[in-house]
Amino acid sequence: MTRMAHSPNMQANDNRMSHKQASTTSQNGPAGYSGFDVVEAMWPRDAPALRSVREPVFVEEQGVPLELERDGMDIACLHLLARSSDGQPVGAARLSPDGRIGRMAVLPAWRGRGVGMALVAAAVELAKELDMDKVELHAQCHASAFYRNAGFREVGEIFMDAGIPHIRMVQGILNHDRDSRTASDAD
């Protein structure tokens, strides 16, 4: 995953969301995938690219009202953007300061090609780097098997959000560096 600097607004909301320096990654995509790359994106600079994935999926395809899609939370979140080898946005996700993965969207032509799994893996890795001990998401029920395959478990009851049935799902994060620091602190 290509690392990019985060918005200064995120640091104000959560000190763990600190600035990161840019680095590079393979043009062959994340481990085991090809034809795309996952990068960290910055809001508002990358808002048009993120919206070019989210709005067709959520607003046009699923009928979510635009005002619900544009919930005002983006400035406080870290964003991930999947881009095809020619630079076109094909997938998006965000990680909130409290560890909630949201706004997961992949354009229809790119589904089934590993983009969604790569975005989830990148979000979990980002949460791990930020020393979070878990991540959660509100999965659309039809996608819950996808998230189970990514290591999430269902918690609680089905609920409606934007007229679509959802289920809360959680994944604990094993962080050997953090856990060894905690163990040594106890000595």
C-alpha cells in the first residue's frame, strides 16, 4: 500500500492518527492481486476520486440518498483508494478514528478481482499501525460472508441503515509489538 500524509484534521480528532510519510509499493497490486494498487488517499484532495467510486455504488446502484452518503465524517477519517493500473479509481474505503471501516465500495466491473479484500486488508493493517485493538464495520447483510472470509465475526442483531439490512461485524487485531510492550510494562 502506498503511504501518503494524512489530513491535519485527523490528528486533532485522535492523536493515534498521526502524519505518515509517503512510500512506494509494487505496481502489480497488493500481495497476490494484479491490475490495481491500494493507496492512502487524503480528504479533501482526493474527494473527487473517492466519490467517483462511492456515489455510483451507493447512490446510483443502491439508492442511498446523497445526503446520507455525504455524512460529513470524511474529514476525520483515513481513506483508502484502489486504482487500476491506468490510474482510474475502482474501489474505496475509510477508517474512522474509532476503528470503524466504512464506505467500502468497488465498481461493478472490478468486483470478484480481489479489490474489496485488498481494501479490507489495507484498512486492518492501517488500524494495526495505529495501535487499535479491533476494527468493526456495519456490513450490508448480503456481504456478511465476504467479511467473515476476511476474519470478521457478526455481533448483535440485524438493523436497517439507509433502507438496507446491516449487521455489525468485529475483528480483533493481534499486534505483537503492542502486546509485547504491554507485557513488558507489566513486569
